[in-house]
Amino acid sequence: MTSSGTDRRSAAAVWQEVEFGSYTADLALWTELAGAADGPVLELGAGAGRVALRLAAHGHQVLALDSDRELGAELGRVAEERNVSVTPLTGDLSAADGLEVPARPGVVIGPLHVIQVLDAASRPPLLARVTELAAPGATIALTVVDESTLLAAGTSATQILPDMRELDGWVYSSEPLWVHVGDETLTVRRLRERVSPEGRMERDVHDEVLHRVAADRLEDEARAAGLRPVGRRQISSGPTEADSTVVLLEAPA
């Protein structure tokens, strides 16, 4: 990103705010699970803090894990400004053996399909590491795309309005172009544009790639890691976005 008033935030943090900042369909579930847990909340893939800051504002201690150090620094700054308890942690979910937490969480959450960033070879080691890190009897809640509500492969998504934000005089727009369903992955292509206060436009194309995994398969992988499936919850995201299935798991007592 070129110099602007948004320089205090990384490009990743800005685009997360644009594309996901207004998404609220899952917040009630995370608040419910955090309220029922003993101990801190561990959020996998916390990003810029959409969920972490919400839970911390409700008085929960949140351990916010993300691979992007800049996002973690930004989240820590915002949490300090708001005087809420968020501890940013840097770690790569695909290198699960290296993940560490300062306290054993009573609930572990993976919003926005973060588990699907990992391929079939990387998920089992993460599930095993989560089993080791979680408190006895902790709840683990992982979100996967409900593919029955996805656009068909190759279908145009241009009828969907772009996500837009104005930040420090810059206007940001992220327009979904299409969703491609491959044998192993889902790819969402977006056109990202931003316009400076002087009217200069910058644009690029961004692909988000998720690895396909059904809830049944994720539950089987979790059992192999020592976790017990204890149910599912559905999240309805509205007519313009895919719904989600939240797989609920329990750590051994």
C-alpha cells in the first residue's frame, strides 16, 4: 500500500476490515461458547480481531493466534486502546508442533473456515496439537463451508454487491467475481479496488483458496486426534454468502 492515513494498519488488516468487518452471523455462537467455558478463549486465525475484540469486550480473556505478525501487532494495539484482554500470538497452523499458548484454553474456536486453509495432510497435526493444548473437557468449535449453499462452479458472482469501507479518506471496494469448486479446493476470486482522497484508483485481483472438507470427515480426523464430536451448529449467512457448519468437539477430560 502507498503512503496514506491508513499506514498504521497493515494492508492485510485493512482488507480484513473491508471484506469481513461487517460479518456478524457467527458472533452470537462464539459469545455463547466463550460464556460457557472455564478459562481463556483460543482463537485460531484471529486476523485483525473481528471476533477476538468482541469476546474481549464481553470480559473474556482471548488468546489470538495468527501467522501474520503485523496483524497481531495491530490487534494488540487496538486491544490496548480499548483496554480489553487480548493476547496476540504468532504461529503457523500448518506447523502445529511449534504452536504454544501461555494458558490452557477452555474453548478453542476457528471462525471463518480457518480450518480449511489447511490441506488434508496439515489438519490432523493441528487437531492433535489442539488436543494437547486445550484444557481437560474444553470445547473446540471449527467452521466449514456448507457447500450446499455455494454458487455452482464457475458461476458469476457479479450480482452480489461489493463490500465497501471508507477509511481515513480512502474508499475501499472488494467485489466477488466468481467461486470455483475444484476437486480439492474452493477458490473465491475478488476484485479489490481502493480510491485515494485525490481520486487515484488502485486495483488488483485476490484469490482466497480453501481446502474442501466435509463435516463428517473433519469429525473422523478429530476422533483420530483424541477429540470427541459432540454436535454441530448451523450459521446462516444470508442470501449472498455461503452458510457454515460449525463442528463441535470435546477435548478429553
